[in-house]
Amino acid sequence: MRPRLRRVTLLAPLAGLLLVTLLVVPHSLRGLSFVARAAGMQGGLVERLARWDTGPVSTEDLQVPSRHGPLRARLFHPEQPRGRTVIVTTGVHGDGIDEPRLVALARNLAAGGLTVLTPELPDLLHYRITPRQPDMLEDVALWASSRPELSPDGRVGLLGISFSGGLSVVAAGRSSLQDKVAFTLSLGGHGDLSRVLAFLCTGVQSDGRSRRPHDYGVAIILLNVADQVVPPEQVEPLRAGILTFLRASHFAMHDARRAQETFAEARRMQSALPEPSATFLGYVNDRDVAALGPRLLPYASAFAADPSLSPERSAAPRSPVFLLHGTDDNVIPAIESELLARWLEPRSQVRLLLTPLISHAEVDRKAEAADVWRLVRFWAVPLDT
């Protein structure tokens, strides 16, 4: 569950923006090149731009120590490093550091000269959001910032996607990292977890506006609170059914046949469950947010009660914070980054961009030149920080 750059029609906007960039703000060319790569543009001028000042990338799998046990991680080494190491963490996803979009993002960043470290947080791997995750991010940042080959000046960047965006801001505010984090970038992240869960259950944002929430979100909530809504002996069978549905949802992005088979398996698991688990899994299989959300709402606030899960209830980072959010996000609404920016402004240097070019789902609309330009200027700063 993470935002993605829309696969947009960028050729005409980028051709004009290239000229503007070269004549007016040449320091933004690195950002323009990255946006072109991340958007998957091919052919002609745009492809040459995407490859501008890039080089080969090698990878290394390793383990990073943490207070909760060693963490699987992958390091993306640029052949010619230019810039600092950035710790990139994906959202709630069963593929962890092998998730194809995360790998593509890490490679695109590393091709432009940044060293990228992608740690795998086991709770997110199992679709859980827990207070251990900011601890793990803190430990990874401490480890990376202490290694001269990764961090000559003793500082690293943090880039968190989806729920890891907010958790990265939490980690960056920890006292141990105040002088060790150069910047934090939250891509589609949250400011207050309880607000997000309330939206996913009701379809009403914190500003009172209604938006149809993504069914993925309530499935995650049910997975986390299953022990509170069904008898003890039904908890694990219900969770197994939810996980099967979530796997099928991931397969649907690239393997329709396998997705169909796995969705059918989730239906078979539903038919074998006793009540009330069968009803709950039925809501998940039917993507019935309207029925499932209200039944989960009483449990959502307790699930999000720990302050370490919400940036707005934790210490603010001293280093700059960049907030990037899709305007049409229906998993974590864009109002979350707006509210977080307001909370951070008296405490930290913050930069916010809400853009139609990014969402939590597939992205396919045509880009306006102004939207591309704003995205380029946004990325140009952390890439050179």
C-alpha cells in the first residue's frame, strides 16, 4: 500500500520544462531527470533526459541490527555516488523489500547518485502497524549514520512511503537522531493515525469532506483488531483469510490468473469459517467498506492510541521535512499532510506539495506542465540536501 507516480503523458510538458530548467534553474535538472525516470518515460528526448548523469547500480543484501532483532535490508550502490545515503521504507505490503515498485524507486534514486538502503520492517511485512516500527527506523538510521562509507558527515536521509512516511517523521524526531538526519520525506504519509483509521471506517475526512475510502484500508484494520472482534479460536483462521485476500489484491496488479485463483481461495476460506468470522471475511471479499467500516470504528481509536504511531503526538524533527501527497489519495487522504505541515511549521522547516500526479493506486492521467514543474522543483531539494 504505497503511492506511485502516475504513468503520465509527460513528453510535451518535459520537452518545454527541459528548456526552462536549463535556462532558469539548472540546479533542478537532477530533479527533472529523476521525475522522468520514476514516471517510466521512454523514447527520444525524454528518455535521454531520464538517463542524464546516471550510472550503473549494484545491490547488496545484508542485515542491520535493531533492538527488536536483525532486519533484512538491501543496499543500492551507485557506481559514482553523488549525495548522501537515504533510508527508504515501504508501506504495509507482504512483499517487503522485494516489492517491485520499491525496488524501482530505489534503483531510480541510486542511478542518480544516491546510496539507498531499504530495510524490511517485519511488522509491515505482516500488515501490522506497531510501535516497534519507529524504533526499528531509529536503529537503522543510527547504524547507517555511524558508518563512514555510508555517511561521511554522520547524517542520512529518511524517505517513508504510505504509513512508513508518518513513522519516518516520528523516528526523525527521536533525540538520538536530532543531529543524524539530514531530511525526512513522507510520501503519502499520515500525521495522526487515529484520523486516518476514522476516515477508512467512515469515508469522512477530518475536514468533513466525504471520499470513498479504499477497501484495502479496512482489511488492514480488521487484520490488526481481529482478536477484539471474534472469539479467540477464530482469530488466526480469520487473519489467514484476510491475508489471502490481500495477496490476491497484489497479484491483481501483474498476474490476473493468479489473482483470480487466490480470490477464489479466500472465498473458500470464508465458507469454512464459523460466525462471526465468516461475516467479517465476507465483508472483506465483497469489498464492503460501508458494512465493515462502522463495525471496526469502535476499535480503531484504541489501535492507534500509542503516540509513537503518530507524528503529531511525538517530538518534531529539527531537520527539514518534505511532505508529498496525491490529491486523490483514498487510503491516507491528502488532508493528513496538510495538517501535519501546519503542526510542523512552528517546530521544523517543512515543505508541502499536494499533486494529482501521485496516488495510492494506479496512476494514469495526463500531466499538466505546471504539475510536472512543481513536482520537479519539490524533488530537486531533497536530492541535493
